[in-house]
Amino acid sequence: MSAAGVVELTASEAAAAVERGELAAGELFESYRARAASDVQAGADGLNCFTWVAEAAGPDGARAPLQGVPLAVKDLFCVAGVPSQAGSRILEGYLPPYTATAVSRLSDAGAALLAKTNQDEFAMGSSNENSAFGPVRNPWDRERVPGGSSGGSAAAVAAGLAPWAIGTDTGGSIRQPAALCGIVGLKPTYGAVSRYGMIAFASSLDQAGPLTRTVADAALLLRHMSGRDPCDATSLQLAPVELPDAERLDGLRIGVPEELSGEGVEAGVREQFTRALARAQELGAAVEATALPHAPHALSAYYVLAPAECSSNLARYDGVRYGLRAQGAEDLLQMYTRTRHDGFGPEVKRRVMLGTYALSAGYYEAFYGRAQKVRTKIAEDFARAFESVDLIATPTSPTVAFKLGERTAEPLAMYMSDYCTVPMSLAGIPAISIPCGLSQGLPVGLQLAGPAFSENRLLDAAHALERAIAFDASPARV
Ligand code: GLN
């Protein structure tokens, strides 16, 4: 098989070709490794997807079931002996002594570590512009962002620099970049994938999941990365993940919440979303209006809760235990403050300050306590909606990929990017984004969400719709 042919295969197809002996795992790995390395070499002329690329495949070669298919991993997953900085200067030089469970499970299943991917610092952002490694470019239009925070993972998969990747989603960071890059992104039920070894942002929301070219690839990755892990007390066991094979949606009830699909969603996105719903009806689904009355308050609650958790999680970066330490300080306090001053970027500092304020004595009830109540209301809205519908559909992102620099000066405009994805994060429920068309020549994502533990149904519905929509556009190969 030619190197160009190799990278056109989906990850599932590549694994099958290796298994049948039609493709050598070493050749598969090298085809991608060369492409990933050339993106690194291209510097500012490349997409800047990677923070580290492997020099060679591990010693194991092809092993069932994943057959040595190369895997790109968001920088914030710890991998023993491999630089893991979560996109931050403060972790410069940090080499973890252990590997995240999600990554070790995939390696045990036969995946080969290809690269670490660029991301917003500590996963805070929606554009991948908050990275110590510089922004990632969107392969559909290099003047635009790939979305974030898993922007490097999404751009790498969209550009054919990796067959598949994993990322994390706290408020939208898998789904939104998947939408903006025209690929599939799945945020599983909270707890489905162990958080052990994931550098934490907001622990009650952080969840790992796949970014892939197809729904079948997402199911395959989820099958092998999920599961209860004694190292993460919040992890749980999903029912066995099936590979999706549905072609029809007969009997499926899909609810469309006006709150997340009406005003605020740009016209071109709404048009593709409406077309996708028509496809769902052609496949036999019943599409009806549903209400999520508290969803419009999700972002406000999220931007109290996530910074609160972040301020606590990031207290550990003190210049003593990990990575960067500012030199020349006169005493311990000065060393702490200088290290944090030099090591954190502006968005991380903003969140630490917001979170510390929201948690401070006298304000705790007014901010954190109220935001928790809103979170409960949102979870109740979903529970009520799922009494009459099986799945909920919304656009993944209110807009297509925006220009680099367009929202950096306006944090609130940036935060709006996650308007449609944050409610599911607060409720802890699974949601998937699949490409559903183009607007202005840029991909549009369709989001489907289901009740906790409904991954198999969600993947089946997404698979049937993916077939019917037949999105076959791709960015120019680099
Ligand atoms: N963009 C959101 C934020 O900045 C969500 C990020 C994420 O899911 N990690 O917090």
C-alpha cells in the first residue's frame, strides 16, 4: 500500500488491514510518524498540532485488537518519561513517573503512542490560542482556530497527521474542536473513563474521550479506554461498548431544545443542523421540540464552578514539586509567586483569581452554592426531557471556526463558543459531535446527547446519521 493510501484508511480499517497481513504495523506507524514529524519541522508554516512526536514505534508491533494503530494523545495525559505539560510553561521539564490509565489501557489493547498534541493551557480555552506552545491552525483554513481545548488532537485527525486521537472535555473541549475541524468527537458519561493521570482542570467535569474520523472508530477507542479503575474513585464501568451498525432510526425520539438551537446560532450552522434533522426523520426518527429551561444559565454556572475547581487543582504548582521554578527569589513566598507569575498564562491566572474569589469566605454561598443549585436544575431538565425523548440534538457550536485572534481580547465572546456543550457537561451525560455539512466552506457539527450510560444508543444513532449525511469533504492534505 502506498504511504498516501495508508493515511486514507480509518483507524478501524487500518487495524483490520494489519490483522489480515495486508499492511505492516511498522509501515503504518512510520507513515504517520513522518507526517507528524514534518508538521513539527514546518514550525510556523505547519499546523502546530504536536508538542512531542515519537522517534519510533514501541517494541511491541502489531498486537490485537488495536494492531499497532498509532494514537495521538492530548498533552495533559501523563505518559511515563514523555514530556507532559498540559500546554503550560509551568510544567516545563516535567517527565511523569507514571502513565494515565486511559493511555495505558489503549497501549495494552495494542495502540502505539505516536505523539502528544497541543492544547489550551490546562484545557482552559476554546481556540487553542492559550497554549505555551503557540496556537494550532485549522487545516480547513489556516487563518482560523481549530477550536479547543483539544485543538491539536482535532486538527491532527482532520489533517490526516494521526488516524485517531484522545482528548478531554470539561465543557466542550472534545466536541467543539471536533465540530470546527469536521471530525467525530465523543464526551462519554462522567466517570466512564478514568481520570487517573489526566492533569486536572475541574475534576467534577473533566472527562476523556475519542476524536476520530468515524463513529465506528470512536466506539472502538471508547471500548478500550473506558472502565472502572481503582485509581479513580469516580470511575465506573460502562456496559460493554458495541461497535455501531444501525442503518435506520425507526422508533427513535429526538428532542430539539429551542434554548440551544435558536437565537445565537449563526444562520449557516442552523441551516445544516435543520438539514441533519430532516435526514434523521427520513431514517425513521421522530423529531420533536423539547424544553431545557435552565440551559441558558449553564455557562454562568460553569464559569463559577470550573474556575473554583481549577483554583484548587492548580494550587499544587508551587515551583517545588513539578516543572518550572523561578530563579533568584529571596525567600520561599517570592519563589512561589514568581514561579506562578512566570509559569501561568493570562487565561489560567484569570480563572485562578475568579475561582479563589468565588470560594472565599462570605461569597461561597452567593457564587459557588448558587452555581451548584443551577447545575442541579440543569440535570433535572435533562432528566425530564429524557422522559419523553431518547436523545437530544443541538448544533455543537453556535458558529463555524473563527479567525485566529478574533476572540482573544474578549473572554466572554470566547466563552460563548461552548454555549451548546456546557449543559451536558454539568449534567454528566454523554454527547457526541459528528460533521453534518459545510457553511462558508467550513465544517458544522451536529451534537447528539443521551442519558447517562446511553453510549451504545448514542453511537448507533450517530453512526446511522453519519451514513445518511455522508459528509465526505476533507481539508487539503498537508
Ligand atoms: N472552553 C471551555 C473552557 O474554557 C471548556 C474547556 C474544556 O472543556 N476543557 O473552560
